[in-house]
Amino acid sequence: MKVIFSKLAKQELDDATLFYNMEYSELGKRFRQEVKAAAKRIVEYPEAWSVERGEVRKCLLHKFPYKLLYSIESEHIFIIAVAHQHRKPDYWIDEYKT
């Protein structure tokens, strides 16, 4: 199954990568690897993670305080947001509805 990132999720991934690279060399690369690993786990077991709201599920990253918010579509996994776990918990909802 294919994974598609929303425009918002792509921007959040890029922003977090830049932030982590400024904190420590190569940390942004590790963050991206962790996101990729989480996306792979989602593809393998899409219904394994808890529901965040409605049809949207969340997969927590192991080494970073982020979660992937996603929906299971007929032909792909749609990553709605790469969300920090401790900031503005429901900010992504308006973006998802559009």
C-alpha cells in the first residue's frame, strides 16, 4: 500500500527536520528515518494504532515526541499531519476537513 503525505504533513516534516539539524548534526536525518519507519509500520498494520478522532488514527514515534496522524483510504495511507505530541493537540482538524 502506498503512503501519501498531505501538504501540511510534508511542511511539518521539513520544519522538524530543520529544527533537529540545528540542535545536533544528523539528528534531522534520524528524525526522517524514524518517520519512514513509522510509516512502514502503518502500512504493515494500518489498524494497529488507536483512533485519535473519527477515522483518524495516530502512530507515535519511538524516539521523538511526534505522532503521525493518518487515515486508511481504499488504495493508500494518507498522512494528515506529523504532529508534535505536546503542542496544540487539535490544530490539524480544520486542515483535514478541507
